Amino acid sequence: MPKYYFHIHGDRASLDDVGEECRDKEAAWREATKVTGEMFKDIDGKFRPGQEWCLEVLDENRKRLWTIHIDAKEYA
């Protein structure tokens, strides 16, 4: 089974050196959206304007497949 890496950038940055086996790219995408939802549920009002967060998904060759990017902007 192919391995995918899920790097988190932002306040709680974390580089995935272990990876996770997923059946295919579709399964890796579902895992990425699941992780994003779970992490943002736990933020509980702490994410503020001016902050950025992203989850980057790489394939087993460490080629970037997707980035889920959340950027909070404040307009006066």
C-alpha cells in the first residue's frame, strides 16, 4: 500500500516523517480532510485574524499532492 505524508504548518506545526499507508490517492484525500476537520474543531476559538494554517499532503516520493490552506484575514 502506498504511503502518504501529512505535514502541518501553522501554530501547531508538525512534519510527518513516518507517513501513513492509504489505499490510494482518494483515501489519502479523505484522511487529509478528516484531519483538517478534527484539528479545527479542537482550535475552539483560538484561531485569530492574521493567522494561517495548512495541511500539506505528499506522496511516497515526497511529491506534494495537495495543500489545504486556511487564512484568516481581517478587513477594517
